[in-house]
Amino acid sequence: MVVLFVWCAGFLLPALTPAFEGKSIVSLISEYSYSLVCHQSHSAQILIGDSHLLVCARCAGIYFGAFIAVLSLLLYPIKINLSTKPFILFSVPMIFDALAVRISLYPYSKVFALLTGILFGIVVIIYIIEAIEKSIHPLKNSNYDF
């Protein structure tokens, strides 16, 4: 939870601290760090005031979705046991959007990219949490009787 919060706050830094932009060492390290996970195209980045976020709209959506899901699971814990249907259902809008933009079916929309990213981020983090829980408690989650 804390790691996701710090990660999301990190790519929001230019919008949160106007003095962040420029060529300070913190700015350069932050830009480089986020460039490892995002193409950082200015045309795809969300603009807040005069500052671009350090990731594109789709990546921001994925990270915000993951943060929302983790926060929700902390406030309202539920037992997770998913099939592949939710993964497919939540992934298809983002995949369709990315492909449709690539083949020029319609122009890139930051709003649609953000929303489809949020859906994908929610489902991916839930599957990651489920995998971690199963690896920590493998016998508890198995169907074997001993």
C-alpha cells in the first residue's frame, strides 16, 4: 500500500511541486525512473496546470487503479479466488483502445486511456495479491486433504 502510494505520488510530483520541473537531480532521477515503465510521450501525458505527469494517461490509470483496489481491500477485506473471466473482462477495453488508436480507428483519448487503465490496474493488482497469498499459504488454498 505504501509503495503504491509513493509510486503514484512520485509521478504526480511535477503537478504537486511546480519547482520540480527543470534539471534538478531529483527531477532527472524521477524522469529516468518512470521512463523505465512508460514511454512518457508528452502528447499522452496528463497536463495539470503547466506540468505533465511523469507517466502517460494509461499508465497513470493502471497505477491509480491498483492503488484504489489495494485501498479498497484494506478497508473491506474479502477472500479472493478469481477465475480468468474478470481478467479478460477488465483487460479487453484497454487492449481494444490501444489497438484501435494504433490502427487509427479513432484518435488517442487521455480520458479513455485513463479509465481503461484504471480497470486494468484494479484487476491486475487483485491477481497479484491472490498469487502472493497462495504462495504464502499454499496448503490453505489447495484442495488437498491430508
